[in-house]
Amino acid sequence: MPTKMHIGYDLSWMQLEGRWRLPGSWTNAVYPDIRIFKELALIAERGLLDFMFWGDGTGIPSTWKANRHDAVKWGVGWPRQDMSPYIAALSQITKHIGFGLTYSSTYMHPFYTARLLNSLDHVTNGRMAFNVVASSRRADAANYGFDELMEHSQRYERMEEFIDICKALWASVEPDAFLWDRESGQMADPAKVKAINHRGKFFNVAGPLACVPSPQGRPVIVQAGASPRGIQASASFADMIFAASPGLDKQVKHRTELDAALVAQGRDPSGVGIVWDIVLIVGETDEDAKRRHEQLLTAVPVEAVGAFMSHQCGYDLSKLPDSFTIEEINEQIVRANASPVGFLNMTNHFDPKEKVTRKDFYELIRHHTAGYDHAVVGSAARIADYLEETFIATGERGGFMIAHPPAVPRDLLNVIDFLIPELQRRGRFRTEYRGGTLRENLLDS
């Protein structure tokens, strides 16, 4: 029997970079109207998806031209709500779909985060995932009182300590600690409630977590580090890895490097899947999908593209010289403690040592920002072929995060109504939910 893949929907940018106005997007409702999210949740659960996922950013991009004017004007990187209250509401109209929520270990405190996620896991009956990120965007840093970005390796040290504390807090009250004995009046067993007394480089936390243990014990932990240091961190604690799709050779290499890191941590690689971030445009026919693909390039003007990509890599791309090499710019980004991985992902079509003109580079990032150059486009059968090939080549562990839909609800409906039935016919996707929690559904393959 074929191994089944897991599929989630990444809705982090559904309202950003012009997507809100493309054909197929909502009419008579605008972000953040909760009616939009309610309809999306019901659509996703009808399609038996594993989870809905939201990344996050808390600053309006201001790296491009050292101001936020173009980002504000064109809707680049903002607006973005805290999705925790939305998830609480969506869980009340669904029964099975999981929810992925992002918080930054660079700026948040582990006690607050652990308590919030524990509460959400209760409200959702065990359907929460926590995507922990190490932040590398200057606009976010400024909102938390930082004048400069934290050094790259130090961000991951802080993340590892952050997660260690969260896990200790989630385990500080044992699952059977609560008695609720009406006769004696005893509520809980003191022997099963223990302080953690953590004192570390970044945090001091006494504990215990003053909460009832959640249905899953703790949320599913997701992490997306792709650098060597990021892979090392994710191998130490993540239940599932979220990764880009830069091409099959690089994806196989990422899987191989992650497996080696997991073994070095004493963990079984077969139990840790990768969900590959992928932009899909599914059509009833190849021609229909190609037509929708071309619409991506109409979403935003070049000023918005510069604002977006400067924010993502932490370098003001308006300052690019007339010609340069990718290697030269990347060295500047590394020295600024920004995001070399983000820059390299968007420039992987270029030889890093070869001179490129500013004009050609801007044309490239216009395609990259729209998702045009790395979208998988076609009929359900064509896309299912691509997903199967990637899934098999990367070890049949994990699946796909369908990211940044050009227009919702249209592109989500096409996934549910065209692609999911095709994958089910091939035995590659579930035909029913069998688990009661998100963790159980992710283990069911």
C-alpha cells in the first residue's frame, strides 16, 4: 500500500502582495473578516487536510529605501493579525483540521508562549502545532526594542533554550496530576506538579506551568531552519520540518543532511517528516492553470517587489550597484546578521560568482515575489505526478505545505476539488480522519 502524504495549507500571505485583488479572491469581504477564515476552515476540513498554517511578522517592511512607504502603499508584509483568537474561533466550527501558529523565540518569552499554546490546545481539543522561528527581519526587531539583529548562531542558541523550557513546562504537571475528587476535596496530587527551576544563558524560569496538561501533552513542534545551524537546531527538537522547495536535488540533499543530524542527536529519522513549501496552481486543465499562472505577474509593481524582497533578506536592494555577483551581496547580508538563506533561495538561478546586472536581478525577483518562477502549474494529474516524484525521492516522510495561494478561496477550492481526489485515487492521501488529535493524524500514514 502506498505511503500517504500529509498536506497543509499555508495562508500566511493570502492577503499580501496583491493577492487580495486577483481574480478568484473574495468579494464583499476583506481581511481580516473572520467569515473568510471560517469558510476556509470548512473547505480545508472537507478536503481532509492535516492543518491550516500561519506564519507571522510583526513589523511593516522598512528595509527598502530605509522607509515603509512602498510597503504601506502596496500591502507588502502587512497587515497581519495575531491568529491565536482566530484559531480559537475556527476550532469551534471544525472537528479535525489542525492549526499551525507561529511565534518568534527571538522576541517572545517561553513561559508566556507555553501557557498560550497549552490553552489553545485545550480549546482545539489537541489540534495545535507551534512553528518556532528565529527572526531575521529588521522591522520586527525594532518593535521589540532591538537596534540591531541578533547574531545568526545566537538566534538558534536562544531558540534551543526556548524550546527546552517550553517542553519542560509542558511536562511540569503530569497527565494524571488532577484528581478532581469531590468527596475529599483534593484537586491535584502535589507530587505530580514540579518546578523546572531553569537558569540559562537567555532565560530564568521557575515553573511549573500553572495549567491543566493539554490533550496532546504538548503541541506538535515545527521548525524551518535550512542553514547548517538551522538544521542542527531542528534536529534537536522538531516533530516536523517545514522547508522550501528549491529543486529536487537540493531537497534530497536537505533530507540527507537532516537525517544525519537526527542520528547525531540520537533520534530516529523515520519519525521526523519534512513538509515542503510549494506554490501550486491547479486547473481543471493545463491550459486553465497556465492562464491563472500568468495573472501572478499582474499583482504588484516593482516598488512593492523591492520592498518585499529587501524585508525578506534584510538588505536594501535599492542600493544594488549596476552590476554585482550574488556572492558579493550575500557576504554583506551575512555580516549584517540578516538572512542569507532567504537571499540565496531567491537567487538560485544565478551562478553566485557570475556578474549580474541590476535590471536582470529586478526582473528575477519580480517573478520570485509573485511565486511565478517556482510555481507548479497544471491539471490535477500533472501536479499529482510532481508531488509523488518529490515525495518518493525525499523518503516518503512528511508531505507538502501548499503555500501562498494566488487567490483564495479559488485556489484552495481547486486543490480540494481537483487535486485531493486524484491523490486519493492513487492511494497517496487519506479518505477519512482517523486520529483525534493533530499529532495522531500526522502519525497516520
